[in-house]
Amino acid sequence: MIITTSLTATSVTYALWAFEIEKNYNLAQFSTIPFVTSLFLYALQCEKKDAQSPEDLLIKSRNFLISSIITILCLLMVFYK
């Protein structure tokens, strides 16, 4: 229950930030997709009792790694446009 509430609050807060940072900058808004995907992939691993730490998950899960890299690249492009 706490994980679901935390994921929801984090996702909504990030989405509000992304849509407010610049009104017409679609890349900031697009960055919510890989960010939320990363969160839910980590939550899935927690549910399976297979998540020791996010660093280990980066090495083991290709999907988590790709969504994290896409999120970081989107944010870098937003901040250094």
C-alpha cells in the first residue's frame, strides 16, 4: 500500500513539474513516460522480491537501464537546450 501511494505521489509530482517547467516544450512532458516506466519497473522488481538496490537492477534489467538512460537524456536536453 505504501509503495503504491509513494509511486502515485512521485509520478504526479514529476508530471506536474514537467508540464510547468515550460508550457510548450514537449521534451520535458515526454520525459514523464520513461521516468514513470522506470519507477514501475523498480516497483515490479520489489513485488517479486528481486530488487536489492537500484544499482544492481541497472546491471540486471535491460528495460530499467534503457528507460533510465532515456529519462536522463531527456532531462539533459531540457536543462541544456
